[in-house]
Amino acid sequence: MKRALPWILFAILALVGLVGAFLRFTSSRDLAAYGSYIPWGLWVATYIFFAGLSAGAYVVAVLGYVFGVERLKPIAPMALAIALACLGAALVTVWFDLGHMERVFSVFLRPNFTSMMAWMVWLYTAYAITVLLALYGIWRNHPGLTRTALMVGTPLVIFYPGAAGALFGTVVAQSLWHSPVFPILFLFGGVLSGFSLVTFAAAYFSRKGAGYSDRVWLMGRIMLGLLVLYLILEWAEYSIPMWYQVGHEYEALMGVLFGPFWYVFWVFHLLLGMLVPMLLLALLPRNPLATGAAGFLAASMFLAVRLNLVIPSQVQPQLEGLVNAYRDRRLGYSYIPTLFEWSVVAFSVALAIAIAYAVLWFLNREKKLEVTQ
Amino acid sequence: MSENNSTQQQADGLDNRRDFLAKFASTVFAGMVMGGAAVKAEEAKRPLQLPTRLPGGPIQAELEYEDVLVQMQRELEAALQKGRTPKWVMVIDTRKCVGCHACTIACAVENKLPPGVVYRPVIEEQIGEYPNVSWRFTPRPCMQCDKPPCVPVCPVGATWKSEDGIVDIDYNACIGCRYCLTACPYQARTSDFGDHWTDGTPGQGKMPYEELPMFEYGKEWKREDHKSPVGNARKCHFCRHRLQHGLLPQCVTSCIGRATFFGDANDPNSLVSQLIHKPNATRLKEELGTEPRVYYLV
Ligand code: SF4
Ligand code: SF4
């Protein structure tokens, strides 16, 4: 029964996800709550959430193979499997978000490189190739290839979350996004969340052999540092625009902190995603299960950060009175994701789990894993 | 003779001044005894004498009069025949706009806009509070910005600034990512979600007006299933398809207040050229540097 429970949970998730994906193909976007004044909703937030997770997971492999952190090397295949899985989930989610899904390859065929979105897609592709090559190197017992691929991927893993941040940061019309700190925030947010996810996986899904406790302890320390660093960056992001207490940006931030969805920031992000993990890591540094739990919380609750990055800026009308000028359900300034949108996210999560599981199962069968169960 | 005259005038002047001072003093005195009550000055009012006006004719017969629509139509034809790329500009006189929303509807009819897609809403704002209250109406088409923030963000180059100033969209290239929607500071772009006016109503499918083709960007489009423009970003294009046929944009033609003007700013004598250089001409969110091609007279 204990072994069956994860499978049952996964089956439920996958089933809900399949319904969502089916509806996405058959009913177009009728069932989604986003519109034209809030054009980007849960799917875009989920997309950058997964993209960040992928980058952070990749960093673990880079630390092991390129920077010679030996204690992390055994966990690198697992980190790469997670990086690949999260990248796949990210791309599928954003693909679902397109109005013309069949035209997705236009970004390769006729890219416009003044757009950060075009840059991001190209960087993703290059990055995905390095992930696949690194995994291929592990499969074929070719550490040189893995190392080279990861070395090439190191600048990419800095640039692509940066480009994702710039995708938002360059939009002059959105006062909350248009900030030079955004690319940096995206990079560190990605590293923090992805690193946390691998820490969780390392704590709960790897063999408890030699080096296990040491490795999880080290990952917990790094995670604690990243959490503190992220809080400092977030302080910069919030405190500067709020200083004068005027303007759009201030209003948007007040909406984040004290608006109708205040709990997304205070409860999901700050309490569960930051403070509880920090306490777990600070008080129980040698307890791998506590470290793993901290990793799970820090990684999963990061979706709250992504939601707060994407949505509140759009909730501010660009022109006062526009909402009353022409009434339509797509022309409003409030947004709550529908069950349909959540079910598509369930599809992405299930897909990520399936990809990670399949890659690890395959490498395990080929006896290429040192530690992963 | 002239001396006499001037003496006479001086005397008249003195009399007038005396009269005036007497009236002034009594008014002030009245004001004092009445303890600040409003002074009635009805006597000073005279009925305004307007020159006689022929039915349907201009107010002042001696002035040449041409309806601005006729003038703009004439200028449009001239601009198209010049052989030089025009610089299309729109001017909206907010003092003349009565907030009837005729332009919004005319535009929706012209382009067969579905629910949720709007090119030219009219923003209504109440200014002040009773009894000092007024309304401001701001029609908001696409500004056809000279530095359009919506253009560089498009990942596939499906939208661009054309030579005549109109920001075009290629519906067949747009992937529907809606990045441009987030980037427009005027929220002038809306996404076509494939909705129909008859959705959820009883009856046999769509109404005929929902199945008629429309001709944006000079091509024939039918909103069927998932075919473009369904799934695309959409916005005002100054009725490019009408301009190609020598017609003014539909919002200009339909404006009952004659509050919307359109023309070629490359022609220094055109109506719009004169209007955009008035001191009361302004543009929305000027501070962003987007250089809109739509001016407002305030
Ligand atoms: S008003 Fe908006 S959609 Fe129109 S050109 Fe300017 S930025 Fe682009
Ligand atoms: S919605 Fe279409 S026009 Fe707008 S940025 Fe995306 S691809 Fe370009």
C-alpha cells in the first residue's frame, strides 16, 4: 500500500491533466479566465516557474561536473533528469498558452531578435541540447562529453533565466515588470527553486549509502544561503518603489501585499516558501528529511512568487476608465485562474514527473546511476 | 467743425463718466446696505444679435463654409494621388465628443468585431463633484505610435510600423502569444478568443452578420473555427482597407460630433496639420516617448 500511494496520486494528477489537455485542444481558450486586459495568467506563471526549476536543477549538475564539487557529482544525473523534465513542462505549458499552437515553429523559422521571447526560445533550444548531450554522456559512460556539454551550458543557464527576466523587464508599459532587477531576480529565483527541488529529490529519492547525509547537509547549506540572498533581492524589489508611496508600481505592490490575494505573498511565499524552510535548515541542519522537506516547500511554493511577478502588474489599468468603456468578460482587471487552467497545470506537473521518472528509470536500468533509487 | 466735434465728444465722455461713476457708487452703496447680497445686473444684458441665417446655410453668410468631412475627403484623395507616402494622423477634439459611442459601434460593424475585441472604445470620466461636475470623453483608437512598444516584442515579427505610420499585424504570422498586448501602454490590442455574439443563445448557430467576411489590411477574412484572425492579436489600423479605396476611416465618417479628424500630416495645408500644431493639442502618455499619431484637442 505504501508503494502504491504515490502511483495513485500520480494517476489522479495525470487523469486531471489529461482532461485539461483534452479540453485545451477541443474548446480552445473559452474556459480560461485571462483576457485582453490581463493577457497572461496562470500558464505563463507556471511556465516561468518550471523554466526556473530547470535552470536551478542544471546548476547542481554544473557544480558537480564543471566546478568539481565532488559531493554533488553523484546526484548530477538526477539533477539533469529534473532539468529536462522541468524544461519540457515549461515549454508545453507556454505552448498551450498560444492562440495559434500550430505556428509555434515560426519562432525558429522567422525569429525577430529584438524580442526577448525569440531570444529565450533560441536559448532554451541550445540549453535543451546541452542537457540531452550531458545525459547521453552519462548513458554512454563518456564523462568528457557530459562535462563539455555542461561547460557550454553554463553561460546558457545564466542567460536564459536572465532573458526570461528581461522578457518582463523590458516591457515599459508594465510598471512592476520594468525594472533592471528583474533578470537578476529571475536568475536567482530559478537557481533557488531548482536547487531546492534537487535537494528534495536527493533527500527522499536517493540511496542512503555513503556520502548521503553529507551531501544533503551541503545542499541544505547552499539552499539556506540562496534563500537569504533571494530575500535580500526581494527587499530591493519591494522597498525602492514603495519609498515614495506614489505611482502605479506602488499601487501594484500594495495589491500584492494587502490586496485580495494577500495570502499568496504572506502565507504561500513568505511563510511556507521562505521562513519555514529557513527555520528547518537552520534548526535541523543534520536532518536529511527536514532538509528535503525544506527543499520541497521552497521549490513548490515558488509558484506563488511567479504568480506575483506575472499578474499584479497587469491588474493595474493602463488608462483609467477603460474598463467601463466597453464591457466584456475578457476586458476586465480581475483574474482568478479557472479549474480548467489548473487542470492544464496538472498536466504539466504530471508530464514533468513522467519525464524525470522515465529518464531515471532508463539510466538505472543501464546501471548508470550511483545513488538514485 | 472738428473742434466742435471733439468738444462735444469730451462733453459726452464726461457725461458718460459721470453716469458711470454715479451708477458705480450707487451699486457699491446698494451692495453695502444689502449686506453682500448678489448684485443684479440684468439691465446690462442685451440680446445677442446674430446675422440672419439661411436655412441649411452657414452661420455667417460671408464666410466660406465646407463641412470638415468633405474637406477631409478632398484632402484624402489629394494625398493618395500625390505619389508620396502620406503620414496619416488622427486628431480627436475631446470638447466636441458627446460620448455617443457611435464610432465604437461603427468600427465594430466595419470590421465585424466579435465579443471581447474592441478597437475604439470611448472612455468616459466624470470630473469633479456635484454641483461642479463635468464629463470627459476620450475615444481611444490605436495610437499608431511612431515608436511602438508593441512592435519589437513580437517574437515572429508579425507586427510592424509601416511607412505611412500605421502599425500593421499579419494575422497569418501572429502566433497569438499576446506579448504585444502586455506591451501596449494604451491597451489598444485585444485578443480574438473565437467568441461569437450568439454564443449561448437559443437558435440555429451564428447570425448572418457573424459570417460575413471583413477586409482588414486589404484581405478577405472569415472568422471560421480556428482560422485567423481567431487566436490573433487585433487592433485598430485606421481602416487601412478603406484608405486603400479612398475612404476615410469609419470612425471619422460616423462621428456625429465632427470630433474626429484624419489626414496627411505631410501636407502642411491639411486640416490635421493645422490642428496638431495648436497649443491645446496633446497626446496620451506623452512622457513614455511612444510618439503617438493620435492627437487630442483639449
Ligand atoms: S497604441 Fe499600442 S498597439 Fe497601437 S501602436 Fe501604440 S503600442 Fe502599438
Ligand atoms: S500576439 Fe501576435 S502580433 Fe502580438 S507579439 Fe504575439 S505573435 Fe506578435
